[in-house]
Amino acid sequence: MVELIAKSPCAGLLPLAIGDVQVVEVDLGVLTSIAPYAGQGGATSDALRAAHGMRFPKLNRATGKDGARAIWFGRDMALLAGPPCDASMAEHAALTDQSDAWASVVVSGAAAEDVLARLVPIDLRQAHFATGHAARTLVKHMAASITRTGPESFLILVFRSMARTLAHDLKEAMEAVAARG
């Protein structure tokens, strides 16, 4: 009988540390998409606050903190990262477990913005994309979610199948930025 071994999406690819930037894979816990039913946006936000201590995020924002965060994930959708979603939420929203669908990494360091500027078509500088801001965008050619979690820290989620490509593209950008300095 074959014995299967669970591996994380970035197993063997990360961590990376080049120049002033580090990339590490993070386990965000349970990932649940929350899509409020028609007319249930306010009730969903109230239920999320009662169950998990945070509001439903506004457009391009995240609420909560490490260990329990709700990330804007598209029109009328959020991704709850951390705890299992309270079952009472199903009264107001469609809930879908997406825990195995995403690769999640944190890019951090003094040159993190410079590295991401080589890969991302939006302005991620602190003046325009502050802590708590979130965006669905591209990392090179991959669909991604990017959330600024600190002054020099970004949480990036890409489809699990793109983990190797993400690690490769980040490494190339990190090497290019390090070579300038």
C-alpha cells in the first residue's frame, strides 16, 4: 500500500532570503470564502463580527489580524483566514472551504516594495497601499491576492498550482533588486 504524505504548496521552494527581502510560506489555517446572499451584506458583517470579532471587509481592505483575518476577495466576497468559519454564518452567506486551493507566502523586508514593483501592475508603495489594504491583481501573469500586513510585509495568495512559478518569479525579482544595491 502506498503511503501518502501531505505537503504544503511551497514545500522545498521556500524560504528565500536575498538582499533585504525574505519570502516564507505561511499556514493561514482554514480558508473559507464568504459570499453574502442577496440583501444579506449587513447581516453577514454582523454575524462575522459576532462569531469572529471582525467586520466583513470593505472593497480592497482586510479586517482582523494574523491568525484571524478577513480579506476582500472580489465583488461581494471575502476570504476568512485562520479559524474555521462559524456554522451560523451559513444563514447569511454561502461558505466554501478553500483551504487546499491556495499557496500563501509572506514577502517582507526593506526592499519588499521594490521586488513586488517588478512583478505587480499596481502601486504597492506605503503611501498608496497602506497596512490593511488588499487587492486582487496579478503577480507577473498569475492571479493573486495581495494584502499589506505591515510597513514592510505583504501576504500573497496564488492558486496552489502556481506555487513553483511564484517562488521562481519572486527569486528572480529579489536577485535583480539585490544586484542594484
